[in-house]
Amino acid sequence: MANFDQRNQHVVNQVNAERVDVINFGTVQNTSELVNELRNLLLEISKANQAGKIKEDISVDIESNIRKAIIEIEKPQPKKNQILEHLEGAKKLLEGLTSATSFVSALMQAIKIVGGLFL
């Protein structure tokens, strides 16, 4: 196990997701699986909010963007650029938080998958 020397660190907004391991965009093969992983991500963001790791107003905006992406994905003729806009919006909000790398990484994977699944 790795040990980290955290002396003299000054952290403003740190987000350590409780169970980001339950989010696995690497196995996504279709839109149904993408939606399932985005819902897992929503759950983890909600948990981080409840634990006080993400401010509520920021969490609401992040969750709203992800929900809008899910709604677009589930439409009969989803628009790739709309999905990407919502996911990028959520990612941008998370990038403003120190140490939210696990959520940002998950969204980056989702964005990459959207690029491959939608024309």
C-alpha cells in the first residue's frame, strides 16, 4: 500500500468519492450501459454532496447536466453534440474542485464513449 506525506498541504475543496470503483465506463458497449454508468456516477456525486465533499449548489448543477445527457441519450434520435455539451458542462464544474480527479476521469471516459457510440 502506498503512503503519502501530506504535511503542509493546503486543500480548499477536496472530493474523495466513496465508491468510484463502481463506475466503469471501460466496459460500456452500448447506450443502455452508458446510461447505467452515468446513473452510477450520479449516485456517487450525490453521496459526495451528502458527505459535504461537494457544495450543494455545485452538485445540483453537475447532476442536472448529467441528467440532461441521460435524457438526450434515451431519445429516439439523440443528438451527439447535445450529450457532449451536457457532459462537458458537468466536467467543467468538477474541474473547479481540487482533487475531483476521479469524477473528472469518469466523465472524460464517458465523453470518449459518446464519441464512438453516436454519429
